[in-house]
Amino acid sequence: MIVKTKKYKLETGTYIKQGLKNIFKEQWWVMLIALAIASGYFFIPSWWWISMAILAYGLYWLFWVIQFAGVTQMEQNKVMFERLAYEIDSRQVLMKVSSKQGMPIKWDMIKKAQIKNDAVTLIMSKAQFIHLPFRIFNSENEIKFVETILKRKGYIK
């Protein structure tokens, strides 16, 4: 069975928000580094420790916001933000710009998947993912079929 979705345009705000969520989940340990720097206050009491830890942590997140916002402005990434249709089967995910143009993504390129209450997200790297809201699927059975594929491939439990 092949699941053919409706055309969908990934909004830049959704991309930035989802990307930052992925970074926070993958790199939660950066907060521990900031806390370690701030704990220098207990050895040499000075508010510089705490303020510099907050500044460093804020700059870290600013770096990632700029990265994700920059991706939305680059010419070679404009395809990600066009209206695309998807064909999903047990071999691959096919991103289709038109009926004759498309790009296959093999399942081994996908690191993990997330199913939330409104969308399926297939994560390939920190900045590359496919966000598929449930509204682009034609029926509940197609959503369940995609979930079954993801369970068989070991991306979700």
C-alpha cells in the first residue's frame, strides 16, 4: 500500500519551532554546563558566574535560532518550504514537487520519528526533518498505516 498525501507547505515558523524543540531534546545537557558555570558562585562568590552562565546559555540558543531562521532564507532550501505531496510506503518516503519531479528518502536516512497528537515528524538530522500534519492524510487508515510502518522499522514503540 502507498499512502499519498495532499499537498502541504511547511511554514517557516513551524520549521523553526520544531527544529528548536528537536535541539532541546537532543542537547538538554547544555543546560548542565550552564549550571556548572553558575555553580562557580559557591567557590568564588560573585554574580559574574551566574550572569555569564545565563549569557552563554542565551547566546547558545540565539545561535540555533539564527541557524534555523537562516535555513528558511537560503535559496537552496526553498524547496523545503514549497507545496509538496508525499508518497509513503515500506521502502521510502517520496517528496513530490509535481507529478514528474520528486526526491526519494530511504528509511535508513531517518534517525527517529515522533508521533504527536496532530502530526508525524520524521527526523533525519538536527536541522532536517519531515513534518506531516494529520490533516494532509486522506483517512485515519492512512495515519494508522504510517504508524505501522514506523513501528516495523523500529522508529517508535
